[in-house]
Amino acid sequence: MPNSFPFKEEVLAEREEVRRRREEERRKKKEGKKEEAEGNGNEAKGTNGVEANGNGLKVGLQVDSDDETTKEEDSDMSYEEGSDEDEEYLEEDEDVEEDDDGAAIEDNEESEWEGIPSTPSEDGNGEISDVDELTELNTARNSAPPPHLKAMNRSDLLIFVLEACAPEATRLPDVEAWAQKKGKDALFVLNGAGTHSFWSY
Amino acid sequence: MELVPTPFGRIDIEIVPPEVLQAWTEYLSSIFPTISVLNSESLHQHSLTPSKSLSILKSKIQETSKTATLLGLPQVGKTSLLNDLRNRQVQSKPTSVLRAYQLDNTEVIDTPGTFPPKLNPLLPFLLGMKASQENITALINVLDVMGDKWYKQLEEVYEMPALVRPMKGNRFINPTKDLLVHVARKFGRVGRQGPNLEGAAEIVGSDCASGKIKWWTLPPKTAES
């Protein structure tokens, strides 16, 4: 920021204040967590919660009063606090990831097979054979099992829906080959013939 | 094959004429049984009506299977077809999960769209994806097979002089570049480094996807003959 900038000092002071407030909030959170962790060990939950809250507020007020008086100390502290911040962020992120992953997996399991009860194969090792089939299919997303395979295995008729304009472009040759290999009945449906309505512009 | 202006600013465009549909049905029947479904009343005299074609498909499904799975690329109309079969008028959103529906005694499973490992260069014109120069070359090849009047369609839509036609063995003739240069000039896609051909390709691609430029492909045997 150039020296000629009007209200330079005020702007810088404001920024410092914002930074300081954020640091304080983080410090409060951290201390609150520590107290909770210590309190959970022996004492009853209700009383601990109240004490911890009280301490947190007191600490927060004290820090406020310190910060208002000493700016230089804060600027030095901010760097040290930065490392703590990183640690905190990492901890938080890890927690979030764990939670998210857990939820995502559960969601997928529910939604992917909604309405379709899974039937294990006769061999008893359905999962492994599914993955093997998958590598044969070599779909675009080769790394993850396509959700359709289970449905395809279960059904006696595969209906390939093709665009009437360009049926060849909308075919799925690998899935067709799989159907022929497995002896499944299949059907091509040329969809989209007739008139199409579009918004004129 | 006429443009029919309808109220509310919509136009109905005939996509595939009956003879082409018949040719495709014959070609694909050599691989698997094929049924063509008319999704709306046609401007041409097709041998089937939308309701009749649907009832044929429905009876075929119920005869052959207890469980059937609908497969195909995204936006080819799997869910819409299933809704038509179930006689439900639902404005369908892109399908993201497998869903099973009961069609009388048959269970029909609707699936999200699948892409083949190797994408066809004509797909952007069907799915409204971003088209590149390679895609336009594929379109030019389709138009070349279909005949001279399809070039004239392009010339009329973009109001440009006669396009050069592809000529075998002459590498200096590049109809794709010719078309894209004209489109880039018309739409002001010319920068310091010359016409922006990729930008022009996107324009042509979106016009094909929206139906402004009519096109369809012919089955391989017909193309050869």
C-alpha cells in the first residue's frame, strides 16, 4: 500500500483488528476443546460444561484487553499462531473428511440400489466376479465398478436405447458384446424419431 | 422435412425421415431385434404412430422378460421412454441412480447414462457438448454422404458463399476449415491471430444440437451403396 494512500493507518489498523479477532476466536475454541477433553475424563458432564464456558469467556476478555494495548506483540504472535492455525485446520479437516466419507459411502449404498434388492451370485463370491466382469467391460470409468452391472446381470432383457439421428454414435459396443457373450436377450430401440420441438431463436 | 412455426416461439423439426429409419431398423436387426419408437406425431407418413410403436415395444418387453434394463448414453431418452411406457407424463430430470419400476408383470430398471470407452465424434451434436474441429470434420463427412443439398442447408443457415466440397487425394481442400472460417467471420470471431476456428466450431455444434441445422446419419450399407 503506498504511503500516499489516504487513511492508510486506519485501514491497516482495521485489518489488524480483524486478524486479531479471528485469532482470539480460534484460541477460545482450542481452549474450550482442551477443557472439554480434560473434563470428560472424571467429572459429570453438566457441571463441566458450565465451568468450561465460564473459563472460555474470561480468557477471551483478558486477551481482548491485552490486544488493544500491544500491537507489536500481536504482529509477532500472529506468525506463531499461524502454525497453530494450520494444526487446527488439519485436525478439523481430518474430522470433516472422516465424517463426509462415512456419510457419502452410506448414501451411495442406499441410493445406488434404491428399489433393487441385491442378490448374491450362486458362487457365493459375487463381489469378486463383479469386479472381474468390470475389467472386461472396460467402461469409461474403469477404476470404479459401474452400477449397471448388477442390474444387467439380474435382468433377462437389455434394452439399448439409441438416438434415431445417429444410432451408430449412441451404441455401447462393449456392453453389447457382454450381452452376446452372456447370452442375454437384447433389443435396440430407435428413440427420438418423429418431430422434435425446439425453441426458435 | 419442413420447418413448421408453432405458437409460443417453438418450432417442430422433422429429424429422421421414414426411409432412413427403415434402413437403420434393417441394419440393426442383423445384430439384435430393433423397434423404432416415434415420440411424437411425424410430418412424414411413417408406418407407425407413436402410440402403436409404444404398444409394440411394451408387448415385446413383457413377452421376453421378467426383468429388463434400459441402457444407453445420457440424454437419449431412456427415462422419457419408460415414462411413456408407464403412461406417465413426468418432466424427467437427468437420472443419477438406478430405479426399478413395475410395468404390469415386468420389472424395468432405469439406469443413468453410460458412455462408451471410445466416444464418437458426432456425440457433441447429439448431447449439446462443446464441439471441436474434429467433430465438425465428422459432420462434414456425414453431410457429404447425404448429398449436395445438405451443404446448401449450411450455406443458407450461415448465409455464406458456396462451400468447397471434400475431394479425395487433395489435401489442400479442407471443407471444415472453409466452413469454420466463414462462420468465424460472420459471428465476429476473428482476432489478431486470424479466425477463431474453435469458437466457430462451438457455434456450429450448438446449432446442430438445437436443430437449427438438420442432420442424420445413414447406416453403413446404405452409405456404401
